[in-house]
Amino acid sequence: MVRSFMSFQAKRELLVQVAPRYREAGHKYKCIILDEFVATTGYARKYAIRLLKSPVSPPTPTLRLRERRYCIDVQEALAAAWAAANYICAKRLVPFLPELVAALERHGHTVLEKSLRDQLLTVSPATADRLLRPYRQRDSPRGISTTRPGVLLKHQVPVRTFADWTETQPGFMEADLVAHCGCRAEGAFLYSLVATDVATGWTECLPLLYRTQEAVIQAFEHLRYLLPIPLLGIDTDNGSEFLNAALIAYCDREKITFTRGRAYKKNDQCFVEQKNGSIVRQLVGYDRFEGEEAYCQMNELYRAVRLYINFFQPSMKLLSRRQYGSRIHRTYDEAQTPFQRLLITGRLDDKKAGRLKATYVALDPVELLRQLEALQDALWRHSVVDAPIIPTGSDSYALPAVPATVSFNSSVGWHAATGGDENHGRELIVSPQLSSQRKYRRVSRPMVPHTWRTRSDPFETVWDEITHWLIECPEMTAKSVLYRLQKQYPGQFPKNQLRTLQRRVKEWRAHALLEFDNLWLSEDSLSGQVLPHPLRASVDYNGLALPIGAAGTKV
């Protein structure tokens, strides 16, 4: 018997087309039609003859009337667990339901009868999708790619494709930058460095104030501190923020394997590209963010995100992929969280494993999700509304001050902070920076470092003033600085000096990288503490600072 990969509906549609021709044809052509029909559908010959001779009606959907197995209480309990898991797909949710329901019951968010609980834990992924269908809402915005190729050092970094990832040892990570530029890739804006462990799916997100090689190296230093496992290797795209001599030297010095994907082949970085959408775009969004206040607020959001994603977001890993004709059959393992996968590997010592387990037991997924929502509201108040790009005075370069920096207390004012105020959700309008997108050009480099100057520095007399501007507003671009200089010193600084100023600003940032308040690294729950420290968000409703709860803890 010939095996067919056609669906039942497709076979019935083919039968509707072939049967009239079969009945009207002579004996010779009937044999030809029958042979083709049998070869296509895989039916037995006698069964195919009966189908072709019988009256044929157009295919209609099959309706199976049967008694409802899962009551409305099971559907509501499933929807509550789905919401606590941040609306993940059913194939990831169902294997994680025993752990998730136990966590919800442990923290008092739900109380299920034994019969109801047993029913909930027997739901299949297909049935869960059907029960959750009324609750689903879809939205698919798109972002802007700001990756610029770094072509000078490609030959020094080996290529690794998606088929080359065979490591089972945790520590080899894919990394990528996500631009928070809104609808226009102009001026200065924030970036997110996303790093995903290939073996376990453990994901870390770190904000960057600007995209330079020094900022990327500093972010990797923070990443190594946050990871519960040693960083053994990184795989990036071909952007100039990664393919540079400084990062290559850093990886050589720290004994980190450095590889890259192929140009214009996003599938080579499929692990981190998936996290860009499911974590950064879903939780941060597509708005434009600028300035130090937005940077610090995004930092606070990612502190909560790392706990929620790594402890309460299960994922599936592809085990095998086989192709049968035009069909592709993929086999996945059971959905597990990065925390569970990390424990299974056995690469953690007893001290780290015990600390992770204690953190997991202390975390409350519902309170942590509410914490994320409050931090999202606080971050979105720093989003920049697009406006015409026109020269402005010095007062438009600084973001408004953060209204309040408070520790969260979930037992006080959660309802008021999320829905109890009619001004909730109002937008903060900030003038955009006056700058154009930075262009990287391939320039010839001398064999000897060029340390001498052939002409006088045009910015020597005003460099102290420029430095003061950059310290006050670190996200300013060189073009913004030149606008201000032209306004304050008419006729002294022409436009053709922009490239010189860009070099000076780049050198200043390389040697004086701004030191932000990074005490959260030493306070992080995975770096020695059992219970998470309070997160901070700028929340201001009608001039009142509302405290909102600590991540995953009850005060």
C-alpha cells in the first residue's frame, strides 16, 4: 500500500474533481484515471472504485457532537494559569502545569478541589488551545533593524551556522542587540543586549545607553557576573559593535570562544532571535527610549524579567527534523524552564544549585508578573513621542526627572497603581535628539598608530564645555553637540567639522565610560541572596508616589 500524506479534506476535494471524469470516460481512460487517483491518495484499488462510482457531495466540515468533558471551572482555572505564565503557547504551558499550579497554590492565588485539579492536569495541548481560544488576542508590530556590517575583521571570527550547535554543555550563548528606536533610526537611543544559552535557554537582557564596543564589553562583564554558569562562548551577528578588535581581544584574554553567523542568515542565530521577539519586544515593546532615566528604568525591568523568564517560562527544544516528501516532521522534547534544564545538566555545584532552588521556592509567579506590569508602566512613561526634528535650546536635551524611586510593596496600592487612577497610561512627551544615524565607513588604517596632530584642534577652546554637556546628557550625539555650538558661537564651527567632533566624542566615551548605579549587580538574588531585593520604578499619579510590591515576595 502506498502511503499518502494528503489530509482527508484534500482527498475529498480531489474526489469531487476526479469522479465526474471517471464516470464519463471509457474503459481505457478509466484505468488511467484510477491509477492516478490510487497513487495520489494511497487508497486501496477496490475502495477507490467504490468512491468514484458513488454519488459525490462537496466536502463539509466534520461535526462530532459529544458531551463536554471539561467544565467551565476547568477552563477558568486554565485561563488563570495561562495568564500567570504570561500567555505562552499550550505546548509550553501544559507540561509546566504541575509546577505552575503548585506554585500558585503555595502562594495562595488559587485553591482547587482534587477532582478539578486532576482534570486540569490531564488537559492536552490541543484541548488547551481550544479552551483558551476565546481569551486570545493577537498583535504583531514590527521593529527596525539597526545592524551595520563590520567587514574589517570577519576573517578573524569563524562562522558557525545553526546546524553546528551540538553542545550540551551550558555556557555557549548567542548574543544580539535590539534597538529601541521607535519608528526612526536617527539620533541616540537605547539598545538591549540579549544573550541566550543554547543548551538550557537561560536568557539575560541588559540595557545599553549607546552602541559602542566599550559599552558592549561592559555589558558582557555584567553578563558574566549575573550568569549562574561560566561563560564559555558567544556567537553574534556581523554588526560592527561585535566585530571589532576590542571585543576579539577581550574574548582571547578571557578564554571565551567567539563565533559569528552568516550575513543575512537569521536562522544561524535562531535561539536569540526568538528571544528578541518573545521577551524584549513583548515586554518592552517598540517605543523609542532615550536618556539615563529610561536606561535605569529599563535596567529595573530586566531585573524582574530575568527571574520570571528563567524560572517560570518553559520552552521546547528541537530534537529531530525529518522530511517526508513535502511534509516536515519535527520532534520536540518536553517543555521545561531554563532553571529546570540547568539543574538537569549537573554542571552546578551544590551551593549554586541550592541557592537557585531557594530562589525558585521564594518567588511568587503572580506577584512577579504584576511587578513586571508595574515596571512596564514606569518604563513606558519614558517613551519618546515622535516629533519634527528641529534645532532646540539646551533645555530640551535632558529628560524630566524621575518622579519617585521607591521600593515596591505589593500589599499597598496595587489596585490604585494599575487601575484606580483616571490618569493611568498618560504619555510623557519628550523632544527628540537632533542627530542623524551614525554611519560606519571602511577607512585605511596606518601600520603605526597615528598619535600626532597635523593641524590645530578646532574644539580645544570649548572642549570643557562639551565635556560638561556630555556628562549632563550622556545620550547626546556629536551632531547634537555641533548644533548647540553653532547656536552659541555663530560662524565659528562649520558643518564640515562634524566628523572631527565625532572622533573626539568617540575617544572621550572610550576613555570615560559613564559609571551608572550598578549596585543591583551585588544585590541580585542569584548572586548570593535567597530573596530578591526590592525593584524600583518611577510611578507618579497626581503627584503621589505609590509603593508597589517587591518582586515575588510579600511584604
